Amino acid sequence: MSTKQNVMQRYIDAWNETDAGRRRAILAEVYTEDCTYTDPLAAVSGRDGIDQLIAGVQKQFPGLVFSLAGKVDTHHDQARFTWHAGALGHEPAVIGFDVAVLEGDRIRSVYGFLDKVPG
């Protein structure tokens, strides 16, 4: 697994980690201090902001599991990938597409798009 692929997998792991301490450790591992995250429903900055966003999603949608949906495509300091979210063993309830801008082996910014949402 490439370093960038591994970083994106750890990004997904953070969205699945329900233990706040372990999740914050993953965020410290994969994000720069001045990181940002933007999608159609949220715009936050810093690891604390991202942690609060993830905790809120987990509270609102308990049992939602995120996974990479294929290969991570990378060049220079960018990565793009599709992800799925839903109950294990079921069709994904949500499908998204993210672009991450990296600084070294850490994520500086994520730009997320939602391709499929319930309702």
C-alpha cells in the first residue's frame, strides 16, 4: 500500500473510530495542525473542528461505517477517492467523493462532495 493510500485509509479510520481519544490520535497522525475540511454540509478548521464534526456525524447516524470504494488516485500533493457509508453488509446509504491536499504525509485540506444521500 502506498503512503498516500495509507493516509487516506487512516482518514477513513478516523471517521469510523468512536473512541474519542483514539480518534484524536488518528487525527494528529494524518492531519496538519492548520488543516481544513469542507463539504456541502460543513466547513471546519483544525483537528478539533474535524473531531467535533466526526463526533456529530457519529451521534446523528450511529452505526454508519465508512469505507474506501476503490483505489486512491494521487499525483503531486493531491489524492482523490470515492467512499461509501452505510450499515455493514448493506448497500451504501451515502456515497461521496473527496479530494485531499497533502503536505508531506499529512492532510492539509479535504474537499468533499456528496454523490448519493438518503431522501
